[in-house]
Amino acid sequence: MIAEKTKERMNEGLIVRNLTKTLRGTEVLRNLSFDQPKGSIYGISGDNGAGKSTLLKILASVLVPDGGQISYSGIPLSGRARWRSLIGYVPQEIALDDRLRVRETLEFWAAVRGMPASIRRELVKTAMGDPLIADFVDKALRECSGGMARRVSLVVGLFGDPALLLLDEPFSGADAHSRSLMMERLRHLRDRGRTILVASHVENTLTALCDRVLHLEGGHFPDSNPGVAAL
């Protein structure tokens, strides 16, 4: 029975229950609950200030929730080390140093992740051949377009092949070609069983990409059924 229960929990996707967060005296998230199965792409839509970035920052363990429970594959958010080994996070703000070339950026972030030198070298070598960035790996970031920079951010977020990928406005400033390349990659990752959560205020982009779009308003989902399963 215990073994069966453990296996069942490992098959669980992302589970969010009664999530709350107050920032600077304002309740940003209010008893937010939803389930997302493995091997799916979900979108979180909503106006600026609706709480989309706050939700992703909590899931990325950048912010600490005031209340609620979060787990993925039976692993709770509270187990920080194990949780962070599961996730890839691409924030809205492009966290790239424009003094570096794309190749140097990959090397820098691989080192920041604490990977051994031998693994870093292999990882960077593979990443430099990635169709998302292969055409401009020797270009300085300051010379890259907004779409190119977004593609570099996505490749960095994919280091370690995360099971749960969190993307905050990943297409902001990207041209049609970059959006198409990135969306194709995300669909491929979904087909490999990865779970992807995308926050954006551009609803038609989410509709084109996602299996399901949840609309965030006032810190909760007022007009949608988030598919919450019984505990």
C-alpha cells in the first residue's frame, strides 16, 4: 500500500492549494488553487499586476508564500534543494550581462548552477549547437535583438533538463521568427513529458501554444475551472 501511494504521488504533476501572498500590504494571491498534469503546457493570463509574476516567483522559490501548499511529483516546495533540482525558471527580466558573448553567457550560467567542469563543457558544447541560438553564439549580447536574447534566456533555463519549466513573459520583445522557434521547442518538451507553465498578458499567444489557459484576476481564477482534484 505504501509503495502504491508513493508511486501515485510520483505520477502527480503540479499541485497548488490555497496559495496566498501579500506584498506591501496588498493581497496579490488569494487562496489560489489549480492542478496541472505532467506533459502539458498551461498558460496564466491576466492584466499587469494580476499576480502572474508573483505566482511564478513563488513556484521558482524566489518568493516565500504566506500560506498554502505546492508540490510536483510528490515533492513539496518546502524541500528547497530537491525542488530547485526539478525546475527551470526564465524570469520576465532578462538576466543577461550584455558585455558577454552568447558563448560566454552559457559558460557563466553553467558555472553559476554549480555544475562540475566536465559537465559544464559538455553542456555548453551541446547548447552552442542548439537551433535556437546556433547562428549567433559568438555574437555579443548587446548586439542581439530582443528575440535573440529571449532565446538565449530559454536555453539557459533549460540547463539540466528541468521537469517543470516556469516562463514569465517569455515572448516579450520577440519577433515572429523567435516566437515560432521558441513555441516549437516548448511543444517538443511537452511531448517529452515536461510540464510547462507560461505567464503572459498576450492571451492569443497563450491560446496558440497552451493546452489550457487560466485567467488570473484579483489574485485568483474567477471565471475558470482550474481542475482541482480532491486530496
